Amino acid sequence: AAPTAAERTRTSRLLIASMTVMMLQFQLTAQTDTQIWLDHYKGDFAAQAKTTSLMMSLLMTGGFFVTPVIGAISDSCGRKVQMFLPPLMNFLQRFVLVYTQDVRALFASFVIGGTIASAGMGGWQAAIADLHADDPAALASASSLISLGPVLGGVIGPVVGSALAARDIRLPYAVSAVFAALACGLVL
């Protein structure tokens, strides 16, 4: 049986909440990541820029190749699997960074975790589209609300993360791991 309007609304809210939590946890560590780069390069901004550019290029290249694989997994196993992979990878990534703030660990976890996470992000939009395929007004509303997740994460995450990092450089990673686990739970 097709889901009722109330069930669609509830599912949309869960999807929007999970996306928002996912992006909040991702942005919690933005300032801490920057501090690790600055500490490692000690003022050598050219080397920092080269490393950051390489990291982002690898992440995006990886996402380019991994996205079709994640999409195929989603087609065969369902949208939940696709939406579960990004917070799971971010949980593992942040968990590692709680214990080491080494620039190599940051680089590797960001590229590997970020590649999987970016490749899976389309799952949220696809789930909303599947849920509201027969109701264009509800689809437009839910699509606009789910796009707020990255915005809210980008506004709130760095502020909260900076406050946490002022107490302990590992704290943003620990809180981010908790939020990633929460996002996994919301998806399931």
C-alpha cells in the first residue's frame, strides 16, 4: 500500500533531520582541521595550499569514480544503504581523528571518508523524490527543506566546533562522531 500523507510527512522530516545532522557533524571539525594544517605547516602557506588542493582534488576525483558504484548499490539495496554510508564513513573518520591529530591521518581520512560521503549524498534527494513522486508541491517543499541541511551545518557547525576546540582539540571530532552515529540512527 502507498504511504499515507502523514507517513510521507514523517519520513520527510526524518530525512531532513538526518541530512541536517549529517552536515552539522561534518562542519563541526572545519576549524579544527584548519588548526591541524596550520600547526603542521607552521606558516608555510604555499605548502598548505598545495596539500589542501591535492586533498580536495583526490576527494572529488574519488567521488567521480565512486558515485556510480554507490548509485548501483542504492538501486540494488535501497536508498537507506546509500544514505547510511556517508554518516558511517564520517563516524569512522572522526573516531580515528579523536585519537590522532596527525596531518597524514587527517589527509587520508578526509580523502577516503569524504569520497564515500560525497558519493552517497544524492541518496537524500533521491529518497525525497521517490517519496513525493506523485505530489509536485510536497516534492518542492521537501526538496527545499532538505537543501537547508548543508546551510545549517555550515553556519552552526564551525561555531560550535570552535568552542569545543577551545576546550580540547579532540572534542570536535568526538562530538562529530556522536552526531554521525545519530545520523546513522535517523537513517535506519
